[in-house]
Amino acid sequence: MPVGSWPDSFSAQQMAVSGGTQYVRVGGSGPAVVLLHGFGDTGDMWLPLATALVKDHAVVVPDLRGMGLSSHPEAGYEKVAQARDLAAILDQLRFADIALVTHDIGNMVGYAFAALYPARVTKWVAMDAPLPGIGHWDDQLKNPKTWHFNFRGPDVERLVAGRERILLDRFYNELSANPAGIDEATRQHYAALYARPGAIHNALGGQFAAFAQDARDNQELLAKGKLQMPVLAIGGDHSYGAYLATEIGFAAANVRAAVIKDSGHWIMEEQPAQAVPLILSFLNG
């Protein structure tokens, strides 16, 4: 199924959040699962997993604030703020408790949600990114591969304008095990979405720029205690690998590790055939 081609079992709507709207796909019935993407993707990254889950779950797939088909507010990119928006979305949809499956920046929103609303999260699958302010986050800030954390501002946006595909190719090529695994159609799909007005500004100057505040917020959340729900930490063997469980373990008490073979950061694009059964097994177990 081509990226972006959702099955008829899903509908999509713009849902009101603080200062704007979020584009949310919803399908199925049963235990609810929320899927949160990161940078370089939109909710469309979850298509292989969502198609499998919707057979016996209610599945909620937002585009994060300022990303994909969501609106482009100027503020509200702190992950605790986005977690509160997610709570409001779930209230509107009448889902009391959920399982979380998250990747990249989605991990950060997912942690904030689980820490603010622990009674609402039954299980959490966190994929291939650490949490601001927790564990060895400061090492991440010095990693040459994450120079993009501080790549923002009006002149940077002028550089990127019209060249969104080049910027995204850098992520897909350098942070994957095999760049050819992220096909041309996928790259074109996301390049078009990230070329939308406000998209790069909100990603770099919104989601990434909030990391410093997110680190402070996370330290306050963690001071109240570690998460207690079961957590599966999944890393690509060419990226975080089993080490992700160590990092998530600074924030959660019940963490198990899983490693996806022949994969970098882009697990759902590179190795969906490994990732989907692993996630289903954890959620259903």
C-alpha cells in the first residue's frame, strides 16, 4: 500500500487543540492505541502497523503539532503542552486509556503524556530516540549526527525553502542502515508535506527549539517517580539498538529491549516486517 493511502476503515478529521487544529486519523474498535510519529515523517509512517492494528483495536494516529496536515501555530511545542492537547483529543474521542506506540519526537510527547496521565497509559512502545533531560541526553547534544537540534532561524529557513527534499534526504541517508530501503515514493511524499507553508519553521523552530524546556519539564516529571507501565524500547541495530532500553529505563521502571536487525533510525520504513509483529505481540501479550 503506497504511503499516505489509508484503508477505508480509517476516517480523518481536523480536531481542535490549543491555538489550532491537529489532523487525526481514527479507525477500528477495541482497546485504543495511539501512534505518534517524529521528524521526517508524519502519521503516515504508521500505515503498516495501523493496518494490522485496526482489525482488533481502535487506532488513533495524529500528525504532531505543526507537522503533516495539522495547522501551524507559532507556540505550544513544549512536549507537555502537546501531551495536554493529546489528552483533549482522546477526551473528545471518548478514549479513557490507551496504549502508546511512538518514534523519535513522538517518544518525547509520549513520555510527557504517560508521566502526566499515568492512569491513562496501559503500555508504551518507544522507538529509537532518547528523552530530553533524562539519562545521557547531554551526550546526545554533543553527537555530530544531531547537529540539526540547533539548525533553525530565518536564514536557515531561507536556505531550506524549496530544498526540503535535500534536507530530508540527509536524515534518510545518514540515519538509515540502507538508504535504498527508503524508496523514492516515500521521499517524495514527505518532501511535499514538509514543503507546506510553516512546516519546516514549526519543526525546527517549534519541535526542536523546545528541547531545552522539554529537558527541564522532564526532570520535574521524573522527580515524581518513574513510569510503572510495561515499556518496550525498540532500537535499530545501526542506531540505538538495545541501548535505547537503558535510556528509557532512566524514566520507566519496567522496560524490556528489542533490536531490529539491518535497520537504522527509520524502523517503520526500513524493516516494517520485523517491527509490526514485535509491536503486536507486546500490545496483545
